[in-house]
Amino acid sequence: MAREAIDVAGGADHPLGIVALCILLGALGVARGLSGGAYRYLLFKLSLRIDSELRMIISRHLSRLSFSFYDRSSSGDIISRANTDIRSIQILFAFAPMLGMAVLTFFLAFGFMLWIHVPLTFVALATLPVATLLGNRFRNRFLPLSWIIQGRSAEVAAVVDENVNGTRVVKSFAAERAEIAKLARAARRLQWASATSVDVRARYNPLLEALPRIAMGLVLVYGGWLAINGQVSVGTLFAFAAYIIMLQLPFRMFGFIVMQSQRAAASAERIFQVLDTPPEITSPPGALVLERAEALLTFDDVTFAYGRAQGRSAVPVLDRFSMRVAPGETVALVGPTGCGKSTAARLAARFYDVSGGTVRLAGHDVRDLDLESLRRNVVVAFDEPFLFSASLRDNIAFGRPDAPLAEVISAARTAQIHDTVASLPEGYDTIVGERGYTLSGGQRQRIALARALLMDPAVLILDDALSAVDMGVEAAIGAALARRRGCGATLLIAHRLSTISLADRVVFTEGGRVVATGTHAELMAAQTSYVQVLADAEAREAQGRRGDADLPAGSLAAEGAAP
């Protein structure tokens, strides 16, 4: 259309005339602007939707993965894959279709150019083979660098994540300089990979963008000679110049798209490493759903080992371990450090599967039960409770978000934390800080205990979950638990005598096996190793009390250690 308009302005004849041709050109420009705007809007909206869907897919998969996956993965690396890598893919989806449109425009322009003048067309495409060769070399060099950059970005994220979450440990050991140096090393490794990628882009991108301009120069030289000799019109030469601009677009986008596609390819591979990891613990087909199970927990000749070591079977943590917790019974599981007490709790909730033997709830193998219903009936409160950056009410009601406030308060009263919460200016609406570190260790443990109690499980397992609580408060918690639990079974994993005294029966384990069971008095009389374990625990408790004496009076942490 522009070619005809220029030729008519130069004196050539055309049935529409110069005015009509100009109006048509204006209308085409408006239509192109509107369609281009709509195209970009819909394209970016689609890419953002893909971004959101990918985040949901990987989040759902991460929620299904077993504890063993998180045992061998750093949180920083997982966060990097779920954010930075997905962002790389989203950018590719946003811009790759534009390259597709540019390629379509390229072929349309190529067709029109052939129709107008064949020799001039091949002159315009003279640099295409060189561009293809450079593009392939660029892609082959950039792909491994993209993988390295993504991996080293994850390393930096992991260091930052560990320093933020472990800031109290870092400061306690005055290790700030060492951690900054560690971060600097990781950052320098990332800097080297990024700088190398910039060097590769600096070598190839200018060449890829310069080739269309060289083609433009060739067309102007050859086309100008043709125009001077009257073999083509000025309008034809102008049209070829416009088509060359259309041919430039794929070349100009090619470097960016190649770079982004390689980065997205590396990101996709890292994401699929997660998505291709199957969850080891799943509900079996036709799994039995228990709404309210009988509070009977049994371990029958259970053997379990964590992972493998150098191709050999790891040393079993539990070896033919057998124990029974009956309805209405409170049992204390006692033993030296590393004897498998916490492992037994994790197997009861099926965080891991046994290597041999059977764990049963209400007579059913836990591997035959629906996971959600199993974990509603077997709830574990750990010694290192995790609190979310939310209100105290939301933390207690985490397992039952729709629980009435009265039930939340009832659980808090049993855990002996209600008075502390009620004394706060905002009460149960008080927002706790990251991981609940605005509370003392004892307060966090009692909040976690209230969270477990609100679930009203058939089997409640306290894995040293009262270790930071004052003995007087612990006694009050024990009395409240005895009144509240009724027919529910309670398993106390404990070291100190004040916790063991809450139990009806004590199971003593060594080397992953149960070696004795009975009352506390019976084991004190018959098991010297049992006496030694309690003596060691008492020594550690006394040392901890001396440390608590250094807390400033009236502090929030000091309050947490008081009844």
C-alpha cells in the first residue's frame, strides 16, 4: 500500500488516488495498533495465568512430598525453584509468542518481496545463513551457563534463608563475619557465572542485531542502482526498506529469546526434578478412613533406618521395637539420646514407613489408612514447635481453622497458656513474630500443645514437647490432660522425671529395642541404665536452670519459664 502511494505521489497512475490510499494506510495503522494492544494484553494475561498455575502445581506437589525429601533438600533451593525458576518460564511464555508472530511476519514479508523483485529479495536475505550459524553457537554456549546461574542463585538463596532463620544462632556464636564471608563466596560464584553469560551475550547479540542492518545496506546499494537504471520504482525501494525492517524483528528478538529459552530450559529441568520426585508416603488405593479411631497404638517388631550410606543399608534406629499404648493410658517412652524415641513418634504418624514390622492404630496397619484421617487421629507435638507469623488464635486453630473461640480457649487453658495470652493487649489476636520468637521457648511449646489438643486426637504424642516448661506448670498441664483426655491415649517421649511422673507406665528403650517396661519405681529398682539416663537428664536440667537464672527479670522469656 505504501509502495503504491509513493509511486502515485511520484506521478504514477492508480485507480484509488493518493487521498484514498492515505486514508487506507491510516486505517491499517489504527487497526494494527488496536490488534497489537489486544494481542499483548491477552498474551501477558495468559503468561501470568501460566505462572500462577505452575506455582500451584509445584506447591501442591511439595505438600505431598515426604519428610525424606526435605531431609536432603535445603529450603533456599526449594524456594528458588518455586519462585525464580518459575519466573524464568513465565517470561519465556510472555515473549516467545511474539517471536512466533515476528517469524510469521518474516515469511509474509519474504513472500511479498519475492513477488516484487526476486534478485533484490535474495540480496536482503544474504546474511541469514550467518545469523543461523551464530544463533546456534550462542545457544550451545548459553545453555550450560543458564543451568549454572540457576543453581548458584539457589545457593545464595539457601545461605540467606539459613541466616535469616538461624539469626539467633549466628549472633549467639558471633559468627556474623563468617556467614557474611560464606555469602560473599556464594555471591562471587554467582557473579562469575553471570559475568560469563554477559560476556557471551556481548559477543553474539551485537552481531545478531547488526546482520539485518548489513542486509539493509546491501539492499540500498543494489536497489539504488536498480532505481537509477529504472528497473525498480522509488516506491518499490521504499517497500523493500520497510520489509527489511519487518525482517529485522526476528533477528532483534532472536538473541533475547535464545537467552531466555536457555534459561527457561534450565529452570524447567530444575522444576521437573522436583515434580518427578514421587512422594514416598501416600494413601493406598481404597484406603480406610477413620473418623474417630480407637485409641490403641501398637508397634510390632518394628525395624527402621534412615536412608542408605554408601550403597549399604544404614544402621537401624529401631530394631524389632515392640510397644503398646492402650486407650485411656499415658505411657512415657524413655531412653538415652539416639535410641529411636522420636523416630517411633514419626512412624506412628507415618511421616516415614517402617522397614520391617508393623505400626497399628486401632488394629489397622497405618499403611492401610488414609493419611489425612491417620494424622487427625495421631497428632505429634514436637520439642521445637513451629509457630506461624499469624495471631495466637490462628496458630492454636491451625489444624481446625473453623474452631470456635471457646474451644481455642479451652485448649489453651489445658496447656496452661490462657492466662499469658489473656494478659496481652490484643489477647488471642496478638500477632507473633517469625517462627514465634517473640515468645519464650516454654510459651511456644504450650501454644503448640494447645494446637495439638484442639485436634482432640485419639493418640496424642508429646515428643519432649514440655522440655522448656517449668516443672510447676508441667504438673498443672499433666493434671489438666488427665481430666481432658478421657479414653484417648497419650505417649510422652521424655527425659526428665517431672514429665515421666505424669505417666501410668514407663517403657525404657536402648539401642532401638524395648528393654523394660513397668512403673517408674519398678524400673528404678531393676534397671541401672534407666537410673543413669535420668541422672544425665537431671544434670542437663540443672545446667539449663542455671542458664535461665541469667534472664532479666520481667522479660517475656523469663515469664515463659515461670508458672
